[in-house]
Amino acid sequence: MGLEARLEEGFVTTTLDSAINWARTGSLWPVTFGLACCALEMMHVGAARYDLDRFGGAVFRASPRQSDLMIIAGTLTNKMAIPLRKVYDQMPDPKWVISMGSCANGGGYYHYSYSVVRGSDRVVPVDVYVPGCPPTAEALMFGILRLHDKIKRTSTIARLG
């Protein structure tokens, strides 16, 4: 968390940015946007074997108004691009996006199809890309930990002002 000093009487000092970002990394609530086979691996992460809750990210929400993380898992078609953007716009700020799998990252196996968007970053801003076809649950957990690092580096107070 970036502790600046420890005083002898049990006080700890830090910056307000560090404290807010530390709290945000421990309470990520992802909205499920599963489009294909990558969604199965996303479900595995929320199960007991991998225990994503220890990283503060296992409370999957069905409503975008209650979540701050969107995990795009699977092939994004042209018809699903509009609902994806609507769900993203309904999420409260601050919001983050993880693109999971080769199809969500760049079209994957269906890259040359007329109906596939060649990367979800053409529709919404993506913070972390998780490669693989389909990526394993461990890869998604690694991506969530990389997102934690990114959240800790953001300047919260300057962004709110």
C-alpha cells in the first residue's frame, strides 16, 4: 500500500490515493459478459477450486449498475457490439475492462469473418488483455492481479476533481 512511515505509538501514515486504490482492489465486482467458450473458464474462477474471492473479485453481478469490472469472454460479433457498449455505459465510474481470450482480443479463429469484431477494444476501452484459446482460469486470475497493479497506480484524487 506504500506506507510512508510507521510511528512508535502504532500510527501508520500513507497517502489518500494509496488507501482508496487499496480498497478498490479488494472489492472488484465483475459483470459477466460471456459470449463463447471462454465464459466457462470465467465460471471456473468463481468456483471453490480457484477461490477468486481471496483477491476480492468473486462477487459476480448480473446488473452492470452494481459492478465496476467487465470481463468480455468470447467472440464479439457485430450484433453484440451494441449491447456490449450499452452495458459498459451503464456501469458506474470508475470502471475497468478485461478482454479474455483470442476472440475477444483480436477476433481469434474467426478474425476474417464478416460478422466478427476484430477486438473488443474497438467498442470499449480495454485495460487488461488475457491471451489464450480459451485462456485457463489461472490466466484470468493473473489478468485480475495485473488489473490490481494498474488500479494501485492510478491517481484517484486527481481523477475525481
